[in-house]
Amino acid sequence: MSSSSLALKASSAPSPADRAGACLEAARSAIEGRFLEVSDVLSRAVDGMNALIAALDRMKESLDGDSVATAARELAQASDTLRQLPQSIEGRFETLSGLVKVGADLTKCIEDMYKHLAYLRVFGVNIKITSGGIAAAGPEFAIFAQEICDCIELGRSQLDTFRADLGALDGDLRQALSQEADLARRCDELLPAVPDSLVSQVSAITAHQARIGQISQQVSNLAREVRKKVGSALAALQIGDITRQRIEHVQFGLSLLEAPEVRALPYEPRERLETFMRQLLIAQLEATTRDFRRDVSRIGLNVGAMAADASEILRLRDHAEGQGGEGNFLRGLEANVGKAFALVDDIEAGERSAETVSRSAARSARDLAAQVAAIQNMRADVQMMAMNTTLKCSRIGETGKPLGVIAIELRQHATHLETSAGHTMAALESLFGSAADDATDEGEALAERQASAASAAAEALRDAVDRIRKTGDEVEGDLSSAARQGGEVVDMLRQAAARFDFDRQVGGHIEEALDLLKRDASGEGSIDDLTGTLAPLMAKLSRIYTMAQEREVHAPFADRVGEIPELNPHAQPPAAQSDDDVLF
């Protein structure tokens, strides 16, 4: 390779000063990126802490309220009432059983009346047949006999209606009786287990409330402490902005070496001036590195410690996920109360059904009584016709005696029908009395339901369930929110701690820049003949310094130069900065 090629290659290779400038720019860029990133993470961590504390405060308000205590009292009251429910079921069962028994008695009476009506019809037909063979009887007896048969058939039709209505009533009564038996079995299954469980949960809910309150208070105190530390760390991150500015000042100092007045100097004095300036910039960069590593190391340790401390917040998440031992106690209690509430609902439905059946029985008893009365009227008509037949037979003489015998039998069986009808009326009066005793008018029935044991338990359980559901929703929501916020905060702090390797990311570039600058700053030379050129350069550097540390480093070098124009140790920072300069 020719000497000209070697010279060209040497001139195109970057100088140590250029490489140092590139390292400083890499350090400055790393600060802008990494510090801004960690600052953003810590800022979001502060916001997350605020949200976590707000959720914990809401949960504390829910737990400190009297909703849970009131619900506990209502549950204790309802548990006592629940034990009394089987008594009301037993009373209704006895009443319905009595009504079914009356219905069975009525069925027997109906069969007796059917039998007597059948005999009456047979005798009525016999009169019609026998009168046909007696010339003296004439058509009058046949017509009379037909009227008797028609009257008996009407009575049979009314009795058919009576039996159908009684059958429908008996079906309703037996269905209600079956429902009461099912309720009794459910009560045997759930009582006294459910009220006993409610009593035990009265104390358990208080203990659970205290446990959640204690954990939330601990986490809340921890969150507030961590928030303070994160805020302090966030404020301390201004070391990044400070370091960035100091690096820019060094970069500015390096750019002064390219000033026309410097480049115009002969080689030897220019070398001495550049060496002096580089020594100043090295001193500035060493001070910058020392302060940066000291503060960053302290901040890094604090952020790492905060991430470890904040892990305690995850206890709340463990509790929210059921790992705290008791799990979601309020939801479990609500489910248990729901079982009792369902039982009470069924018992109330049984009460309403029993009252409906009783009122229906009372109405049916009145309707059946009217039908029996119609049968009794028919019996009276038949007896009257039989007496008239007897009288007519007497007028006919010997030929009318067979008809007279039949008429007497007709009157006797009409009497038997009257006896059966009387028994039926007595049974109906018993049915009507039992039903009337059990079924008052609707207004009174509603008042009785409201005062019943089932209604009292239902009201207490209804209030307790509403309170527990509301408290459960609030606490569960706040607990989940707090657990989520806590997890996010811990993740952000761990992320910030993991990314806080600024010594390698920034300090390495600065160290490399220092090594490169030191290569070109060896030796000591007089600058007495260079003060005229150095003084303006030193003044330019002085004007951009905004920190005391920089002025302290600058002062010994300024003393060597002598009087520096416009050098003001108390100069203020520039009046305005660009948006790019404001990072924190």
C-alpha cells in the first residue's frame, strides 16, 4: 500500500476525541431512554398505589359499617324462628287430614243415597208397570209414575254432580296433604341443621370481618409506605437529568476545541490548549461519573428493597383467591342462608296453598249443601207422590192394593234417603266448619300470614340475604380490585428494579469516553501564552454551568487562566429550556 493511501486511511479513521464524543452521545441517549422508561414505570407504580389504597379504603368502609353486624343479628333471630316452623306444618297437616276424613265420610253417604235412589227408581217403574195392568187405574197412574221416575232421575243427576264436585275437592285436599308431607320431610332434613349452622356463622362472620379488616389495614399501611418510597425514588431519578446535562456540557466543551480560533493556532500551542481543556473536561466527567454512580447505586438498592417489601401486598391477592384459609366467607354464608330462604319460601307457599284449599273447601261445602237440599226436596216430592198414590189406591179398592204396597215401599225408601241426606248434611256442616275455621276472608288471611312464623323468618332472612349480598359484592369487588392493583404494582416495581442497571448501560459509556479523553490529555504544559484564547472558551463553559458541582470543578482551572470575561460564579440557569431538555 502506498504512503498516500496509508495517510488517507489514517485521516479517515475516527480520532479518540471523536470516539469519546460518540461514547458520550451513547451515554446521553441511554439516559434519555432508560431513565425515562424507569421514571414512567415508577410513575405508574405511584398511580397503582393510589388505586390500591383507594380500593382498600373502600373495603374498610364496607367492613366498618354495621351491615354485617345487622345481618348477623337478623340471622340469629331467623335461626330461632326457623326451629318453630315444623309446628305450623303439623297444625296444617292435622287440619287437612281432618278435611280428607270428612270427605271419606261424605263418600259413604253418597253411596247410601245412590242405593236408596236406585230402590226408589225401581219402585217408580213398578208403579208404572203395575198400573198398566189395572184398568181402574187409568192413565193417571202411569203419568204419575212417570213424574216420580223423572223426579228420581233429577235427584240422581244432582247426586252425580255432588259426587264429581266432592271428588275434585278430595283431590285438592289430598294434593295439599302430600305437599305438607313433603314439607315435613324437608324440614326434617334441614332443621335444625340450618339454624344451627346460622348460629355458628354469626360468630364466624365477625371473625372473618376482623380478618379481612386486619389484612387490608396491614396492606394499606404497607402500600402507603411503599408509595412514599416510590415517590422519593421518582424524585431522586433527577440524577438522570442532571447527568445528562453535565454530559451535554462536556460535549459542548469538546465542540469548543473545533472553534475557528482554536483551529487557527499553530500545532504546538493548540496541543497545549486542547490538553488543558481535555483535562478540565476529564475532571468534569469524573465528577459526573462519581456523583452518578453514587446516587444511582443508592436509588437502585432502594427500588430493589421496595420491590421485595411490596411483595407482601400479594398476601391480599392470595386471600382474594381463597388461599387465605377461609376463602370467600360472605359468599358461603349467602349460599347457606339461601337454603333456609328456599325452605321458608316453600313453607309460605304451603301456607297459601292450605288457605286456598280451605277456602275452596268452604265454598264447595256450601255448594254441596245446596245440592243435598235439592235431593231432600226431591225426597219430599216423592213421599208426597207416594202418599197420593196410596190414597188413590184406596179409592180403587182391591185392584189397587198392589199399587198401595209399592207406594208404601216407595215412602219407606224415601225415608231412608232422608236419613242418608241428613247424615250428608251433618258431614257437610262439619266440613264447612273445619274449612271456615281455617280460612277467613283474604284480608285476615294475609294478616295471619304476615304474623306467621314462616313470614317472620322470611322477612329476617330476606333482609339478611340482601345485606350479605350487598356487603359480599362490595368486599369481593374491592378485594379483587385491590389484589389486581397490588399485583400490578409489585410487577411494576420488579420491572423497575430489573431495568435499573444504569451503571452498565450508562456508566460504561462514560468510562470509555474518559479512557479515550485521557489518551489525548497526557503531559503538562504552560498556558500563559494561551490565556487570550482560553479565557473566552472558559467563559462560554461557565455560562452553561447550572450546578454547584460543575463550578467547583471549573474553579481551579479558571484560576490558572486568570481573569475570564463575563465569568459569574452566581450565574443563573438559562431562562428557558426546550421541551427535549425537560425529561423528569
